[in-house]
Amino acid sequence: MPAPIEAAVLVPLYRDADNALRMILIVRGPDGPHGSQIGFPGGVREPEDETLLHTALREAYEEIGLPPANVEIVADLETIDTMSTGFTIAPYLGRIIPPPRWVLQETEVADVLDVRVEDLLVPGIHASRMAHFEGWPAPREISFYRLGPHELWGATYRIVQPLLPRLIDAEWDL
């Protein structure tokens, strides 16, 4: 079995003008192993990245134009292993100052989703369905959050789902 591929993501959060806690997600471009999926800004550790935190900050800047100076890391979250693509993902929770506009790396990011955390708790947004993907031996049930026409599932779901109660309980000063 090959060694896992090290990756890192930034879980960007901020308070809007109404003091609502908001989470930034991206819709990945159509190519690659996670094409068209919802995720956090992030990617594979490069040789020049001193740490996985550097990876998360570099990727957030490259993918959506979020300057590292606009990020305050609040917590290192639990590492997640992907089930079929061989990634070990280190998520970092960051309080951000959003830039005036997002600058998308067009080859990797199709859109930025700016989601109120409270909206992830609305009845009916959380669901599950049977799915079968290439490389899976059989269909299995996947849980997801419905965000308009998108489904937030997989590793991103496994980061968000246990994080939501911690955010609602104000575990961190955000």
C-alpha cells in the first residue's frame, strides 16, 4: 500500500456585519481526483512548505487570493484520511479578514461559497443517500449537507460535521 499523500486545508471563518459566523468553502474545478466537489482551500504539501500549516496558507492564497496576513490560526483540527484517494489532510481553523474580492485560481477553483454556519443546522439541509464511485467495491451510504445545487460530503463533511457543535458552543473566540 502506498504512503498517504500529505495535504492541508484552511477552514476559514469570519463574522459578517450582522455578527453571523460564516464559513468559506470552494467548489473545485471539474478536473482532478476531487473535481467539482465542495472543499476548503488547500492541497498537497510541496517541498518548499516548511509545515502543513504553510501548505494550507499557501494554497488558500493561490486558490482564492486570501493573504496569509489575513488569517489567524485558532486551532489545529483532527487529521482526516480520504477513503479512496490516499490523502491525509491536516485541517487548520482560521479566523480571517476576507479580501475585498476573491481571486480564483481558475484551473482549480470554480466558485467560492460564503455560508452562514447557522444555515448548516437548518432542518433538511443534512441528508444521506446511496452512492457508488469508481474504486469503491460496492455502493455505500454517504452523508452530506445540501448547499443550493451542491452537496458537501466526503472528507470535507468529515471535517465540518464534528466541527459544527464546537462552533455553536463557541469553543473558540471567533
